[in-house]
Amino acid sequence: MTRAQLKQLARIVIKVVAGGPTDVTRGQELIRLFDALIDSAALGTEIPTIPSSFTPITANQYGQHPAFTTQAGLNAYVLGIITTGLFITQPAAPTGALVDDVGNTFSHNLVGGFDSASDYELRTGSTAVYTVRNTAYVQNGRVYYPGLSAAYAIGEVSARVTASGARPAGGAVSNAQAFTGPAAPTVYTSMPQSYTVTQVDIDTKCGAGTTSFQAITRTNNTATGDTQPNANAAGLAAAKDEALAAIVCTVPPPNYNTEVNDSIREAAGIAFSPGSSTVRALFNAIPGANAAPISMVVTLGGGPASYFDMPGEYAGQGLSFFGADGQRYETTFINGSR
């Protein structure tokens, strides 16, 4: 029987209904007593019991509100609204979002009532969470988020007002233009650069006077650099390296440019043994020699033996002579005599 049915029954018994006694003053007091007893007894069955466990409520699951993980948190939120008579609303999403791809900066207009950069949080990347950025700043009514140097697709950068206490996070605004990330450096390629070796190059590589001139030219147009002049310089250096590498060092054969025979043996200080008219000696002249070119004694009686005395400048120079047997003998001057 419901509470209403019990109260109606009490009124019928006490005749405080149509057809009952005319003096109902006393009956009315009894009715109030029975109503109080009925109400007290009904409280245990009509008021639902609050469950001991709490099912978490996600943010904005029932409108605009923060997430609740405990009954106490929910109670505090509801009681706060009731006692203050205020209904908390979600902050609006920022407007006027701009992408500065060159400056790697995202910005938007301030939301009314939220004038500090710390009132906002930013998300970058498709799976990232919102965080307050220490580098963010406010200027001329806008919030700026510098330092976005990575590449982000459209919609991967967004900002909103942060949640605070019972107030939920605001609506978000995102980038309508992609961030391309750091620009790839420009690489310049060398224009054709040629280098031809000089005799100085040949002497430096092979030794002075050892190798005759070689007409060698190399060209490079594949070297690179961060500017066109630097690329051209790299191309010229590469061409020079290739040209120098192509030099072939050779030691020329001895140049016997002075011939001494018996007709000038006195002037040359040469003494021959009998039969010396068949002997010829050839040797290189050394500019700046400090004495007569050479003095030598050739003895052929007991075999092809020869002795030469000469200034030190002749050391290492070539010598060739023919014996009476017609055979040519070749050697070099060493240690001042041979």
C-alpha cells in the first residue's frame, strides 16, 4: 500500500471524510499524527539507496562538465553549482588561427575572460596530449606558440583554454594550413671548372728538372656547395686534383752533351794510353762547375778500366764512353770520382 493510500485509510477510520462527524477538530490532530508516522515509515522504502561503488563519468558525458572518478568529486561539483546558483559553461574555442610556416609559429585570438598565455594549452601531432607551453606569449590580443619546427599536417596543431577546477577545457581551434618543417638547404652544383697543369706543378710532384712538360687539363662540373661561388671553388679544386693525379713522372735518359776525344785531349787534360785514338768519352756539362769540366785517365791495355776525377757538381750525372773494342760503357759520376 502506498503512502497516499495509507493516509486515505486513516481519514476514513477517523471519519474526517464526507459522511463523518461534524466536529473534526480532534480528528484532524489524529490525522496529522498518522501522516507523520506514515511519512517516517515510508522513508526507508521510497528513498533509493546510494550504491557503494562509483562508475566513473567521462568529461562532457552528460553535457559540459569535467570528468569524475569518485562520488565525492561529483558531489562537490553538484553542490558547488547548487550553492552558488551558477552553471559552469565550457569556454569557447579560440578564433582567428594563423600558421607562420617560415617562423614556425601558431597563433590565435584571445578568448574573452582568458588573457594570459598560461590559460591556454597546445597539442601537436595526431596522438599528442594538450600541454601548457612555457614559450607561449600574448601580444596584441593574440596568443603565439613559437618553436614548431617539425612538419605537421592540417589539424595536427590545436589550442584551447585549459580546464580549471570544475570548469572543463574549452573548445579547440586547429591549423588549417600544414607546417612543412625545416626547409631543406639549397645545394648548388659547380659550373664547368677546368685546370691545366703547369711546369711548376710537374716539378713539385716529380722533382725539378726530372720530367718535361705535359699538357694535361681536367674539367669538373659535379662538385657541390651551399652557394654558387663555393660550388665553383669546389669544382676547380676537384679539377686540379684530377689534373695533378694524371701527371706521369719520368726520369729522362742522360743527355751526353759534351764529347771529348783525342783531338782535344790536351785542352781537357785527358791522357790516353796507346791506341787511345779509338776512345771517345761523353759526359754532361754542368753549368757553374768550379773547374775544368773533367780530367780522366783511361787504361785499356789490361781491359776496360777507367778513372775520372771531376768537380763535385758532376756527382750523379751520366757518363758514357766507347772502348777500343767498340763497346759502349755507361755509368754515372759518384762521390766526386768514378
